[in-house]
Amino acid sequence: MPEILCNGKQVSLIRVPISIPSSCPSCGRLLFNDGVKLRCTNDDCPRKVFNRILNWIKVTKIEGFGESLVDELDQLGKLKKISDIYKLTIEDISTIEGWGLKSAEKIIENINKTRTLPSAVFLTALGIPGISEKTSEELLTACEGDLKVIRTRTVNDIKMIKGYSDISANNIITGLSQNAVTIDELVAIISLSTEKNAAGVLSNKSFCFTGAMTQPRPFYQNLVKKNGGKNSDTVTKDLTYLVCNENKGSSKSIKAAKLGVPIINEQDFLNMIGGDINIPRQPQRLENYPLFE
């Protein structure tokens, strides 16, 4: 029996086997062990629906709409599915203890801001396993930028998109099918817009950024998108450029060299789009300001 020291004393450890639950504590239905997590097999499980609502609020960025308010509205029977968010009234919220009229008005105002959403945000907010923000953009790019087109695709169609396996393609198609009613309800309420990459000097070029940069990485990725290019998190033979200020033999630079992908620095990249970029000023370090002249 293993022992450890506790406050200077030898203490024996007793190993107690952990009993893995077989039923969902929320709805009582069978749990499925996928090797990583236990998943409830009931798609209408109240807890799963609750988490989908929270995910929608988080992804669409409805400010002020926290978990406690979702819980209160759920208990009142006002919030049982995602589309119920858009049926809420000021009175529904203001009558809850701790919520005043002004707070309720602000929540409804923030909800209404999400009645128009980019298609990629809409798709990500559904909370379908395997569909992230990056996946949503890839799917839309491959499907004419139209959610309707994505919904007509098959597993084999999705597998044709580079980087998608049988499992990921099946998860996407299954998830879209299982959420068909939810999607129909939401598209009747929400206007979808497609944010297409602008045609520009970086059209048909892809970039991967690695290492330290003058600005946060999203700053450069946004420049790529605005100028018609594409961003990548990985180095592949199809990558146009790896942007790296200090080539010190990182795994990405080694792979780029092996695949023949050109490696450029930050200034080289900026020169491609004109060089004269409005870069946010970084705060000066304190030592740069002498206390005495």
C-alpha cells in the first residue's frame, strides 16, 4: 500500500475504485464514453440544451447575459431553446429579483444587436461538435459562402475539403441534421451576412505567422484577411509564406524549409501590402522616461 508524508507523519493511501456513471444525472438517459468524455445520448437533455444556449450567448457576444440570468429564465419556463432568446421581453427580465427596468432594457438591446449575424458566427454559435470558428469559415468558403449550400452537402462532399476526415465530416453532417429544427427557427429570426475576403494584393496567397512580432498576431491576420489573403495555423506544402522575424530553427521554420515554403519577416509582409500601415503605438517602457533631466 503506497504511503506519503503528511505533517511529518507517514500516512497510508487507500485506493478506492471510481465508479463510472452509466446514466446522465440531468435526464437519466444512457451515457456514451468516447474515450475522452462521457456524453449524454439524449440530444434533448435539459443540460445539453442549457449549455447550447450559453454557447450561443457567448459566441454571438450578447453582453450582460450571464449564466445566472439564463438559469432564472429557464426556471420560469421562458428560455427552453436558443430561439426563445429572441422572444424575451423587457418584462420577462425586469420582474426577476435583482433586475431593474434599465438593466432589462439593456439586455434586450444587446439581444437585438444579434438579429443580424455573419454566417460564420451563426454556424459557430450553434455549438455543433467539430464546427469551430475556423471550421465555419472553411465550410463557407467551400460552399459558396451560403449556409443553405452547406446544409445540402453530404459526408463525402465534406471529406473532399482538405483536412477533413471521415469522423470530422460525419460529425458535421450529423450535427447539422440534428440541429435542423433549431437552424430553421433561427434563420426565420436572424438575417445572415457573409464576410468574404476582399479582393486585394494578397489574393490567392496564404500566410502563417510564428514567433515574436511587433504587434499581436491577430493584427497581422486581420491585415491578411482585409487584403484578400488567407491565414493558416500550420505549415503545409500549399502555404505561400511563413512569416517569422527570427529564424532560430523553430519546428515551423524547419518544416517550411523542408517543404520549400518561403520564409519572410514582418517587414517583408508589410511591404507586400504597401508598407505604410497604421500600426498601434505600444506603451513606452518606464525606463525610457528619465526622472531627472
